[in-house]
Amino acid sequence: MSTLELEPSVDTSKMQISDEVAIQIENMNKWFGTFHVLRDIDLTVYRGERIVICGPSGSGKSTLIRCINRLEEHQQGKIVVDGTELNSDLKNVDKVRSDVGMVFQHFNLFPHLTVLENCTLAPIWVRKVPRKEAVDRAMHFLEKVKIPEQANKYPGQLSGGQQQRVAIARSLCMMPRIMLFDEPTSALDPEMIKEVLDTMIELAEEGMTMLCVTHEMGFAQAVANRVIFMADGQIVEQNEPKEFFNNPKSERTQQFLSQIIGH
Amino acid sequence: MTTATDPGGGSFRPSMLIYDSRYRSATIQIVALIGFLLLIGWLVSNTVQNLADLGKSVGFGFLSEPAGYDINQRLLDYDSRDSHARAGLMGLLNTLLIAVMGCIMATIVGVIIGVLRLSNNWLVARIMTVYVEMFRNVPVLLWIVFSMAILIETLPPPSAYRGEDPAASMYLGDSVALTNRGVYVPEPLFGRTDEEGNPLSWRQGLGDVHLFGDAWLRFDVSLELIVVLSTLIAGILTSGLIKRRADRIQNRTGLRPRTWHWRAAAIILPSVIALWLMGFYLGKPELRGFNFAGGTHMRNSFIALWLALSLYTAAFVAEIVRGGILAISGGQTEAAAALGIRPRRIMSLVILPQALRVIIPPLISQYLNLTKNSSLAIAVGYMDLTGTLMGITLNQTGRELEAVMMTMLIYLLISLAISGAMNIYNNSVKLKER
Amino acid sequence: MADYSYVRKDMLPEREPPASAVGILGWLRENLFSGWFNSILTVLSLFFIYWILAAIIPWLWSPTWGAGSLSACREIIAELGKEHGGACYGVITERWQQLLFGFYPDELRWRPILTFVGLFVALAPVLFTDTAPRKLLWFTGAYLFLAPWLMWGGAIWTPLLVAAGPVLGFVAYRFLHGVIGNLASVILGVLIPVLFWLFLVGPISNGLYSIIPLGIEVVESRLFGGFMLSVWIGVVAISISLVLGVVLALGRQSDLLIVKYLSVGFIEFIRGVPLITLLFVASTLLNIFMPPGTNFDIILRVMIMATLFASAYIAEVVRGGLAALPRGQYEAADALGLDYWKAQRLIILPQALKISIPGIVSTFIGLFKDTTLVSIIGLLDPIGLTGSIRADANWNGIVWELYGFIALLFFLSCFAMSRYSMWLEKKLRKDHK
């Protein structure tokens, strides 16, 4: 498990948490076949929060954030995102998906489209943004992730870190109010992790609501306002980072932390 | 506990048929089903009306009427007074015969050519490449009519074997004759008799069992053959036991006893003895008058079809075999060699078990193709299922709908059986992976 | 303890390899005579090649291009004193046009030729995506409607009206989309062009033709024959089956059970029966299935069945392409809020179809070879024509020359296509890395 050696310096001036609820999860349960992956999840996320979710593999953390934009369907309980309840109504699903950005472990860029086309595709076809405006917007975000010069290349020509930054830009082009990150750095070579984390930190500094499944504990300590530890499909412990890392309450958490930091 | 799937407080709106994931899939499926049923209904009503206009009815009574045509190459007894059903059965058996023979030969030729294509002898590999490209880039039908033409145009007529100084001579000790009317080969027979039918020795064979009386399904089973086959199977099982014993000894002591000669003897000796006891002999073809008599007469149509289908399919099999070996060799060979395994064992322990996994599924689909292509028999007059049921029976009875549908159904069943076997195989060898 | 410290004083220059490892000798040694077994194989192969060539070349070397009949050929060959006879090329000289075009009228043969040349231009943007200009795609679209018109002839209005069908469907979809919802408008968008083609194109075209008689001479399909027929059946069947095949493949991959099983049933049925039975359906049954009074001619019926046949195989090829796409592509499309059809159209199908092209080319090669089966139901494809050529008293008994000529043409076209497909496969694999 790679951890950042030094805590990055973070400008916290714009990181403000409001009282507005961004995501409300109540009593949510999910099964894969007979396997109970998520058990009685209760979670309220306020606008502007930066939440890091960690836990051993198979603990359900990825499934949890994939439920938030209904890549996975939950079977019991309630998920409300930005005031829209996720249920069988497909219009609600479409609305939530276009408001919530997602970054995947394996980038999932569209290899047959250029970087620019990757970024303009959804704004044009889902948000019905005029092409010119979509291109301007895409260039803006590509500049923000610091790779405007790669706009006309294909994803296959970029390094892993660059691809992941394009994936972030692609999500941002939909002007999401919430961003979900599903292990965004796990598939990267060590030297590329930093460039992706820097981009994520920059996003956090601008006040984006973020839920991030990651094992980058340096990132969690520097940026997160809350760390959630999951095991066996349950939220075992949540706390602010300093408390969480220095003074873990539950035995599972202590064991987990000792495993990932111990060496 | 609340349920998630509870949109809008339970009131149902028509728009939910499309915009609600619970109803949407049902809606689309019902629309698709209705569309499908409408299409079927439309076709059926058209057919009914057209048949009524033509004054035809649909029925399968024609199957029990006498066929009235002859089938020159057949596996069971049949004459033109037999029913259309029996004629169709002869056709089906001929289809199965050509399919099985074709698959066997295609496999043998294909494996040889596929392996030779990988030869490190440049010339041999090139010749095999030419073979593969030549056969698979020319239509199989052309190969079939071409083989037929070769047999008819280049082989001598039976009359060439006549006289003091014949222009042609038989092969393999006067037992095989190649003529432009077909190939005559020795026929396996049991219990030699004299002209009146009296046995010439105490080894007189056991005779036949007649099954199904006079029905269209009737067939005779030779008891001698059953005895010989069961001896053979028993021999193979015994050989398996010997192998298992060798495995046990190897597990216990680490040394593997040499057993191949025992295993060969267990298979061969009892069968040979059984053959001898049953009075087995080969009935050789002999020239009588203008033609050959005795022996088995394989007609040109059969030989041409057999050669063309198997050589054509062999080209595809060769590519499959080559691909399978190429896919596995390399790293696996090196790994096994690095462990000190000898080349012959590398092949049997490491390469083949893995290559077969890659080779067998496409190989079986080639068998399927060969079986379907055997329906081209009609081009050279070999009476298979297409030639009987969908050919002469259709023309004589005018039952297009029934004959074509039955033929398709039978072929479909054969195909499903073959692909069913393939699925069972695939599931049994699937690599265990996470 | 030994002293193993060592420092190189001067660097070694590069040297030539030993003479036995390079040049022709080295190559021969390496590839043909690397051991006694290999040497025997080489000698046997050389003997085999000599044996084949010695049998064929004298036969091929036969100056009979001008002979007007088989007996004339025999005279020429007898004069030359050739022992084993020789080929009679007179039949090719006299009949090659028929073998290529069947009975298509002489003075109109520029039309199939133009169609054939146009085919390559139309295919270029699809087959050579990197080098061909994208604008050619417009030509490809137009070609779909112009090619049948060139082949069969008739009023110019017919292809124009046929091309108007999809436009009509799209307009209907656009207008109705907001009114009756997505699903219903998609269904209508498909249904309207079909009904338009079935019931309106004919009368409107006739009407327009009687006002403005613009058109080319009609050629009936019974005059189609030879290679032209094989290529034409193959091309028409594959182009239409691409659409059907994609729909079937999506159906087979669908979560909707009824849709899935209908697709699976169709695909497995078609793949489970021999093509010849489907051709028998075309020749004996298809008119019975159609509304009373319909009388499609035999070539059209064969094309319908060949299309259904090809679509099942294309569906399996496309399914392979769909299955090869990583799950993440679907998820990313979902996460961006693209609906099923947009995700298919913009993300999934462009990628799946691209990796399916080699399989589609192979399917086309197979279908092209299989078009020879139409000779069994009496159509005059090249093999069917050999019968009618032999029926001519001049050429009664001629076999090898005709089969050889046909085999050569099939070989050249199929070989070229399979090489293209292999090249593309290699390129795709390289692009993937």
C-alpha cells in the first residue's frame, strides 16, 4: 500500500461544509445473490464534505459508492441524492447520474474517441450543450488537470496518470455537484499517483463534495474531513481523520491500520 | 424497514410503463412478443390461404406410402416398395455415415497438415500452407463436383480389368479395385458357407437378430458384430485397468512400469480371438462379366463427397490445430523444459492437455459444418437426407412444406446434439479461475 | 580463493558470423537440411513437387486459345503430338464473359462493372479507416440505394424514394419523440419506412415516372448469372444482414429474457440447418409464406434467405465483439448518464463493430463461397453455367478448364479478402497495445 511520504499542503480557505444535505442514505441493504454485501448503511453527506472510505477488500466500499449513482441497484432502504430519490423511476436515475461524476479504478475512457471527444460526448448528448460551448468547457477542464496539449490524442497514447486525469476532466465537464472516486489510484504506477492526487486535492480546495474510496492515507489526512472505515458490508467506524488515525476506537480499525501503515 | 422500490407512493401512471425500471423491461418484452406473434400469425395465415388456393392440405400420411424409387447406396435393406419414411431413414443414415467418415478423415488429415505447417523444414511448411490456402479459398461445392469428375474421368472402367492382359490391375493382393463406377473393397463377413448355404466349418457365426419386424424402422443386428464389439470394449476397459495399476505403482514407488505392450495385447488379442471364433473372413470383390461382384461397392458419389468434404474441412482443422499449438507452446514449453521434463512428456503432460482445450471447441464446430455441408451430396447424386426426403420424395409427393420442414428439423436436431456435446465438453474442461 | 578481478583493456570489434550461418548456404542448412530427418523430408517434398508439376505443366502448356470447339482443340493437340493431351482454352476465350456476367445484356455490362468498381469506393472508408477520406462515407450511403438501381435498372425515382424511407422514419421519430415517448416512437420510426417501402414506393415511383420518365433500361433478374450473381447475392446479403445481425446480437446480449430467447432461437435455428435447406425454402416455400398474389422472382427469394442466413452468422461475430469490450465501458457510459441506445450508438457499437470487421470479412468469404449452392436450385452461377456450357454440342465433355477457371477466380478473390482480414486483425491487435 503506497502512502504519501509527506502530507501535501492544502489550501483550506474554500473548503466549507454547509448544512445542506447532499446525499442521504437510510437503512440501505444490498445482496449479491445470497451474499449480503451492504448491511443497514446509514450515511448523511453534507455539501462540501470530503469523505474518504477505506477498508479491507470485499468490505463493500466500492459497492456503496456505486449504489450512489445506481451502477448497482440497492434492494432495501433509501438513497436520496441532491433531493432526488433513487428508485425504479428511470428519470430520477438519469438525473442523478448527470449530476454525480464518477472516476473509476481503470479509467474507463472511451478508446475510440480522442481525449477532447471523451470530454464533450456526454455534455453534447446528455446535457444538450452546443458543441462550441462543450469544447470550450472541455478545454477549460483539461487545462485544469494540466493536460490541454493532449486534447487531440487518443487515450491509448497517454500514460496511466494522464488517462486518469482525463477521466476526472470528463466527469467535471458534466458540471457535477458531487464526485465519486472508486480507487482512482490503485491501477497506477507509483510515480503517477501524485499527479492524480494533486488534481483531486485541487478539486477539494474548490469545495467539491467528494466521496473517495482510496487507500492513500496521506490524502485522507490532508484533505478529508471525515474517514469512514468499512468491514463486512458495514460502517464500522467514522471519525475526523486526526482522531481516526491517531486514536482508532474499534479493534477492526486498529488491525486494518496496522496492516497498511505497519511496514 | 422501508423498501427502496416504492416510487411516487404506489399510484400507477401509464408513463411508468416506460420510465420505471420495474415495468419498462416487461413493456418492451411484451411489445417484442406481440410483434413476434403477429409475424408468425401473418406467415401462418398466408400459408393457410395459399395452400387452400392451391387445393393442398397439410399432412404426414405420405410418409407411409410406397416411395417407388431406388436408393443405390444404403446401409439397411430397402427396395422401392418401401415407404417414404424408410427412404428418408436410409437418407438420414447415409448423412450420418458421410458425416462420421468425413469427420474422422478430416481430423486425421487436418492434424497431420496442421503439425507439418509448424515443421521447421521450410519446404514442407510451405507445401502445407499451399494446401490450406488452396482448399479453403475455393467453394466446397466446386471441390465436390471436381472430385467426382476426377473419379469418373481418370479411373479405368471395370472392363479394363478383363482379359488375359488387363489394362488395369487391382491393389492390395487383388482385393481393392478402383473403377470409374466406384471403388470395390473387401467386405467383412462371418461364417463361410457353400453355395447352398451350408456352413463350411464349425465356426459358422451366430446369424442376425431382426428388430421391429416389418416396420419402416426395421433393421438387422449381426450377433457376431455384437460379440466382437463387446470383446473390444472389454479389452479397452482392461487396458484402462492396467493403466490405473501403473498409475498406482507410480504413485507408491515413483517408478512407472512399462505397460504399453500389455495394454496393446489386452485390446488386440481377445478381439482377434473373437473374430476367429465367429468365422470372420473378407469377401473380396471379383470381376464377373462386365462388372465387379462381391465385396463392398463404394460408389463414386460417396467417395467424391467423402474426399472433397474431408479434404476441404481438413484445411480448416489444420489451421485450428496450428493455432492451438501456437497458442500454448512458447512460454509453456520453456517452463516445462526448465523443469527438466523431456520433450515427449512436455507434449503429453503440458502442451496437449492445454492445446486440446483451445482446439476442441472450434474443431467440433468444423464437424458441425462438415455435417451441414454433407447436404451438398445432392450435387453428385449421393442419396442422403437432402436427396431422399427433400429431393425425390418432395418431387414425387409435392409435399414441399412437410418435406422441407422435416428435413430442417432433422438437421437441426443433429446440430443441437453436436453442439450439446460441445457444451458438455467445454464445461468439463473449463479452467478453474477466479 | 581465486582472484577473479578483471578489467577489459581493449574492446572487441564486431565480427561476421561464421559462413555456415549466413547467406543462401546458411539458410538452406537451417531450413532444409538441419538433420537427416529434415533432409529426407526435403527430398521427398522436392519429389512431390516435381511429380505434381510434371503432371500439370505439360497439360497447361497448350496453345488452344483460338479453338472453337472441343474437337478443334483435340486436333491442335494431336498435331503438336502431346502424349497426355492438353488443356482446351477455347472454351474460356469463348465463354469467359458468360461466366462473369451470365446472360446480362452485352450492351449494358458497363452497369455491373460500374457497380463493382463503386463497391470498392464505397467500402474504402469502412475498410481503410485510417487512410480513406471520411467524406467518402456519403458516397457509401448513396451507394446503398444506387447499386440496386444500376443492377436492375428502372426509374430513377425508385432508389430516391427508397432512400427517402429512412429519412421519413427519422423525421417521424423526431416529431413523435416528445409526444408518445421513446419506445413507441422508435417502433413507429422503424415501421413507417417499412410500410412506405412495401406499399407506397411502387405506385409513387410509377406515378412520377409517367410524369418525368427518367430511368435506365430494366434488366430482369433471371438474366443475372455467373460471378456477377455470386458477388451480387453475397454483397446484398451481407449489407442487409449487418443491420439485422447487429439487432440480433444486441437482442442476444440483452437482459430481457423474451427478447433474448427470440434472438437465440432465430440464430441457433439458422446456424443449425444447412444453407441448402434454406435455399429450398426460397425455391419452394417462400412464395407460400407471403401474402397471396406475391410473386418474388427466384433471385430475390434467394437473396432474402441468404440475408437471413448471413445475419445469424454476423450476429455471432458482433456478439463476440460486444463480449470483448470491457465491462467498464458500459459502466462509464452509464455513469455519464447516457441511455441504452445512446450508449450503444456512441460508445459500444463503434468499438464492437471495429473489432468485428475481420470476422465480418470471414463471414463474407464463407457466404461468397456458399453462393455456389444456388446452382443446386437451378440458378446460373458459375457452377450452374458449366452445365449449360457443356450442353452446347461444341463443348460437350469439357470439364477441367471450366472448373479450373472458376476455382481460380474464387481463389483469387477469397485469398485477397482473407489476407486483408488477417492484416486488419494484426493491425487491431497492434492498436490495442
